[in-house]
Amino acid sequence: MTREVGPEVAALEETLEEARKVADAVLYEGYVLYPYRASAHKNQLRWQFGVLAPPAYAEERSAARTECLLEPGGGELTVWVRFLQVVRRAVEEATGDGFRAVPGLEVDGRPLLPWDEARAVEVTARVPVATLLPTGQVVPIDVPGGQEYQAVTDASGTVRARLVRTCWPLRGEIRVSAQPLPGPYEALRLRVEVENRTDTPDVPGRDEALRHALLAQHTLLAVTDGVFLSLLDPPEWAKPAAEACRNDGTWPVLVGPPERPRVVLSIPIILEDFPRVAPESPGDLYDATEIDEILTLRTMALTEEEKREARATDERAAQVIEQTDQLPPEVLERLHGAVRYLRQAGERPRTPWWDPGADRSVSPQTDSLVISGVRVARGSRVLLRPGRRRADAQDMFLAGRVAVVQGVFHDVDDIAYLAVTLEDDPAAELEIAQGRFRYYLPEEVEPL
């Protein structure tokens, strides 16, 4: 029987499908690292993103908080909390009277290796928007543990070994609450808190803690009616509320059509609003901060013995090896680069845009801008207020510092920037001599 859905529901489902593609890339970010072998040194320290450890392990956070802004229109809010659960795979060799654990084994030339796999877990909470209150609603996280056994036979059908997969129970809770924003606007500050409450009295180290952790934890939020507001580029009236939102261990971004954003993806890495998986990417390579072309070429260059071990390490590693071995040349060529947009080409300017000295219409040394009613030019003192859209942590360290403007520059899109040096920087004179400045938009500084 075919289920018919209206255009509103269909559009939301399409947006959620796009969001899940990005979310899945986050879920397995760094799951298994190149060269995809269990013996590789870098694969001895995994699970770097979105780890919510049990409370007994104080070295890492046990809770995460997402706060975002919602203009409600009624309907329902759905929250999906997603994470990985560690599954430890051990190898046991068959003996005359049972099985014994071994560090590795070969059966008919096929290597069997111990490894920490992971299974995806998703917990869903559905809350009518009208019932969202500051006191919040609590949804439990209750993931069972257990053991599974997989017999391994040789060509004659004799059981030579078995794989033992063990996972440990996870306990926690999701708290969903909201507060109305002050003022005339009908908007809410929505809060979703995810906490690991697994009771583990004995956690001697990180490896043991990870067995009871929520790994690569992230949250998807969707409303059937209403819209979410960007925290990176909010409307003017919502800027104070956006700046007041507190996000711990997460970074919420909008997903879907910009004209009506009804989905938020809150993740443990920094992205811009409306992220998408590159259409040129033939598949996930699972390696953190991956560059598809480089990793694909390096994976192709592995020896047959290295590929053999990688296939035995993990099912997803085996998929990467098969994917790269069978990659058509035209697909590999697409990984080399893509132009996302081209502006209409007009008459080539006679003055090179990259040389301010050759363009008499600009003069960085004497040009000025009016900021908050104050004319700012070379020599002006300003207070740095880096914007929320900046992804470089060093910019945050400079917030509140006093700087001196060294020039007003314009980029190829005619956007103005202030070139500054820090007032108390002993290397400022050297930076001026070399033309090495820090650049800020006018709205990112406060005239002094």
C-alpha cells in the first residue's frame, strides 16, 4: 500500500534525508583512519569527535548542550540523538575442548584480527511544540549490552575459530526544554541536553571508558511547522538572543532550503549553515579531515599485503579498499576539483585588482570607513569583536583586544576590510614593514 504525503511533509523528508547524509559523515568521522589497518599507529587512538564519556571518567565531558532559536508555528518537534556504541571484537581459536583467545589467526589465508567495531544508535524524542516548557521533558537513553558469537569455518566446513563481539550497556537521558525570548517576537530559545549517566565505578583508562561512552554524538532537530533561526547569521532583532545561546560540545547549523529552515544539525565539528556532502565524493573514506583525492590516491598505492590487512580490520575499511580499486578514471578526475559558481565575465579591467598601487580609485593608506558614526582610517584604535562565523580559534583569543588600523582594503567582491595590528604586540613594527596584518570586517570592530 502506497503512503501518500503532502508537499509539506515531502519537503521536510527530503531535507532530513540531506541532513542525514551530512550527519552520517559526522557519525563516522575518524572511525577508521588511513591506512585502514588495525596495526597502524594512528588507529590506536580513535574516537576523537563528540565523545560523551561515563561520569566516572573525568578526562572527557559526559554531557553536551545544544541551544538554538525557533520561531514556532505549532506542530511537533522531533529530536534524534545519534551516536556510536563500541563493539569489541575478539578472536578465539577452536581447540579440542572449546575455544581460547588469541591475538590473531588465519583461516584458509584469511586473517582474523581483534578490533573495536561500532554500531550506530539513534534515540528519538517527539514533543508537541505547544508543550515545550522551561522545566523540560526527559527521554531516557537505554542501550543494552551483550555478546554475539560468529563461527569461522575452513573450506572443509570445520569450525576453526569464532569471533566474539562484546558491547556494554549505555544509560543516559535527553532533556528538551524551551524559554520564550523577551520582547514582542514570538520565538523560543530551544535547549537539548544529552548526558551519559552510565554507572561505571571502575574506569582505569580511556580504552575502558570508551566502552561505556556515546561516541560521535550529535543531534538532529526538525519541526513540522515553524522555522529555525541561524546562530551564525541571525536577523538583526535576534542577534542578542543568538549571542546568548550556549552550546557545549556542539555546533548547531541549519540544513535544508534557506528560505524555510526547519532542520538543525548540532554536531561536534564546525561547519557553515546549509552544509552538503560534495556530489563529486564517490563514498565515505572515514578518515578525519579527509581530502578525497589525496586519500583515494594513497589508498590505491597500498601494497596487496596492506590491503589484505585493511580488509580484515573492518568491514568499512574493506569497502574503502574495494571502492578505490574499482574507481573509474572519470570519477577520479572529478575529485581533482570543482567550480561551484562563476560570475558573469565582463570586460577585463585595465587595472589589476591585486595591485592597489596601480588603481588610483583605492588608497589603503588614506581611505576610511564610518563605523557606528565614527570615521575609522589608518591610525584609528579599535576594539576587536571577531564575528561568530569565524572558524579560527585564534580569532576568539583576540576578542576584546585593542588594535590599530593600518589600512582599509577591498577584496575582488568590493567588500571592505580593516587591516590591523595589535596595539600591545612587540612585533607590530616588523609586521607593518612586511605588510603582514590581521583583517576584520567593519562590523567586527568597535571604534575607540
